[in-house]
Amino acid sequence: MKQSKLFMPTLREVPSDAEAISHQLLLRAGFMRQNAAGIYSYLPLAKRVLANIETIIREELEAAGAQELLMPAIQPAELWEETGRWDIYGPELMRLTDRHDRRFALGATHEELITSIVRDELNSYKKLPVNLFQIQMKYRDERRPRFGLLRGREFIMKDAYSFHSSQESLDEEYQNMFDTYSRIFTRVGLEFRPVVADSGAIGGSGTHEFHALAAIGEDTIVYSDQSDYAANLEMAESIDAYTKQDKVPEALEEVHTADAKTIEAVSAHLNLPANESIKTVIFKTEQGLVMALVRGDHEVNDIKLKNYLGALDITMASDEEIEAALHSTPGTLGPIGADMKIVADYAIRALTNAVCGANKAETHYIHVDPSRDFEADYTDLRFVEEGDVSPDGNGNVKFARGIEVGQVFKLGTRYSEGMGATFLDEGGKAQPLIMGCYGIGVSRTLSAVVEQHYDERGIIWPKAIAPYDVHLIVVNGKNAEQLELGETLYRELTAAGFSVLLDDRKERAGVKFADADLIGLPVRLNVGKKATEGIVELKARRGGDAEEVGQEQVVEAVRSLYEGLE
């Protein structure tokens, strides 16, 4: 490709609204342009990178036995109603109606649609297992699109769905996809870590997320400093290693706490540490209101609570709902005398003479003994903290930031049961299809790679996904001899199998070099003043010394340098 013909509108200044490095560089280097909040056009350079990522995905998935199809982005509401997700998915689902007032959704995910396709076709155990995938645009109405491609409203995703006749078959395919994802992310050049995760609105149980390590990442990864344990913050376990406080229980007592409504304020008022108080939070699920209790210095993990309850959805209860149930408002809530389900963290059980709200204005209880004063279900209910003992007992946990680029789920029968997707087993009995689901954020992967591969001058593309292999720069585009040698090398390198971007523009050398640094192709070949001698300058974008190479040795020299790159 000749750069004089390439649509590559670069920017010299960093856009003021671009926070993430990848967002800044992809805009500055002319890879994309924003059309609306969270919606982008992928320009020619980005399209080539995306194509390379998609090629790697296709190669690995097809080698693993998956088959590609393409489903529509517009999905009938009736399919989502069959599983109940039309009502519970939330405002992120983009909904629309046609001219006949039929309701549709723009595909945020495709579990319902793929299940509707296969339920009349995979009707016998003899046809199973099957793994089907697609690469397509997805749509989610993010409350706050940010960080460019990392949090958008329209994005490119690979989603795959497997169907099985047994749990053992699903387990095998889950591991197959886990290993396949590891190969994919290694090939695209990411430093990543798979972690135990929550399935969220998709449902099911058993899931891992694949995170690209990056400071801008919105997810917190919890990992052991002495083992392979890793999980995202929502799923990281805290172990029950608490011992009952060695105190003589005192009689329960009400005390006036004035306008103190936070743990900090109540602790200061009573001159007690926060870890001797009970924090009370009320949540709402489809099962009703539930009270969650954690120690005052801990935070409630709503995902753990949702999973413990087996709830489909969980939100904070409103002040009005809380007042109707407890005749009190947040700030003085507590478990004593509360007429609702109570779930408490393990740490609560170890308290003696603790403090909690009395469900009465300006009033708290002191000398609370959980084993004496209220009943609760006990489970791991809090967010882990850095320095906690690792759940596997090896070392302590540390935190890192990560960008989620892929996830694998064991869906089980969540969708097949809701939609009547069954097969006949060996005994001729109808059974619900057992499903798995496997997603990769393709456009997010592009951005995550940039977050890991850049320097102060611009992007440094891993060679596997770079838009071109070689940047061939004619330093003086007005010099006939340089142009002629550039054209000759362009033809020779292309014939040798390299993709080449030939900078034949009549721009200043400084502009060309700055653009080359910015777009970050793996190998650079400068045709300059020594063109008359048939000598060019060869160097790698990632660094290292430049070397002079004669025209006859260029192809082999480029090949040798290129093969040694990551």
C-alpha cells in the first residue's frame, strides 16, 4: 500500500476527552474516529488489525472444532421473554420497535437466538456435541462510555455456544475453549491472566475471565503472591479463619447516637473501633428483601450475596422500601427484631459485645452477641482486602488491574429449559440441552494490545496483528532515485510475502518519521541519501540499533529481523 493513497488522518495533539493511552494513540495515529459517545468508525489501519485478530481467532477456534455462522443483530423480544431476560437485563439492552410495533432488541448477546436456532435441529444425542461461533457487532447502552474501545456502546465480539448431552462433555469443551483462548491471547501478543469470575446477566455457573494486565483496567484482579490462585474482585473468596472474641457477653443495651449514621461516625461517637460494629445493607431480589451483614471495616459483596441466594438480579433497596419493611432508614438499621432473611459474613459470627443499628432513629445497640441476639445464615459475604490470606492457603492476596478481553461460561440448562430446547438421550427420553458460552471482545482486544505495547512516540504493534509488516519510508519523496529504489524494494518485499506500507509522500522527513513511530509497524526500512549506492537503513520499531543493508540483502535482512520479533 502506498501511504500517499492511504486514508490515515493523524493528529498531532492528544484529544482532550481521551483518558486511556489506547484511546489517545488510536485517535492520533488515524486508526479510528468517534461518531457518537461509545461509537467509533474503524479506519483502514484499524480494520487491518481487526482482520488479523479475527484470523487468529478463526484459526484457533476451527482447529478446536468450532464452526462459524452469522446471526442477525436484531432479535425479537419474544425470545428474550422466553428466558425472562427481557425484563431483568436492564437499561443496557437497546430496545426498538418496527413500523408494526413489534418489539426487538439490538443484540447485546446471543444466547436466546442461538438456542432458538438449534432447538429444532439438535434433537438427538447423536448430533452432540456442537460448538458454533460468530464474529459480529454487539450493542449495549452503557451508562458512561469511556476509554475509547474499552467501554463502548457498539463493539465487535466473538461469541461461541456449545451444546452437550452430558455435564462431562461440557466440562471437556470448557477446558478446550479455555486452552484455545490461552493460545489466542498469546498469539495476539497480550500479557494476560485467567481468573475465576461471575457470570453476571448471562447466568449459569462456572466461569473464567481472561484479563489483559493494564493500569487503566476497570477490573481488579486478586492473585496470590505464592500460588496460581487468581480471581476477579467480585469472586475472590475470603476464608473463615475468624475466632470468637474472648470477651464476656454483656447485656444488650440501647444507646442514643444522635445524628451518627455512618460506621465512622458511630464508632467515633462510641469510642469503639470499626471492626467491632456490624454494617447492615438491605438488598432487593426477585425473592424479596434481604439483609446483608458485614463487619464495620468490611464491604458487602453483592455478587456473593446474589450467588448465595441463587437470585437472578440484585439491587440496593430504596429508602422507601426499607422504611416500609423496618420502619427505619439507613444509618440505624440492624438485624435484631428484623422480619426478613438475614445473611451474614463469617466475621460477624466471631463478634462479642458489638454495635449495630436498632431500627430506631438516633439509636444503636451495644453489647450485641450475634449467637444470642439474632439468627442469620453465615457465608463468605465480603470483598477481600489486599493482604488477606489467599483462599488456597498459599501466601497472601495482592491486587492488579486488568482489562477483560474474554470469558468462558458453563451455562448449563439455564436457556434450554426456559426455551424448551431438548434432545432425546440414549433411552429415548427428552432432556434439556446442556450449554456453554465463550466470548472474546475483538475490538477491546485491539485496544488492550495498545495499552501494553507503546512508548512515548506511539504504538508498537506485535507482528502477528500489525496492520503491515514493514514500513518502507522514502525519506525524500521528491528524489527520483530514492523513489525508484523504494518502488523496487516494495515489489521485492511484497513478492517475498511481506505486507508493506510504502511512504512515498512528499512530506518532510521529520513528519514521516513521526508518523512511522506513531503507527508502530514492526520493521522500518529507510531509503535515504545512500539510495544512489543501493544502501538503506533497517531497524525494528521496538528498539535496537539501525543497520545499513545493501539492496541485494534487503529481503533476507528484513526476514531475519522480522522472525526475531515478538
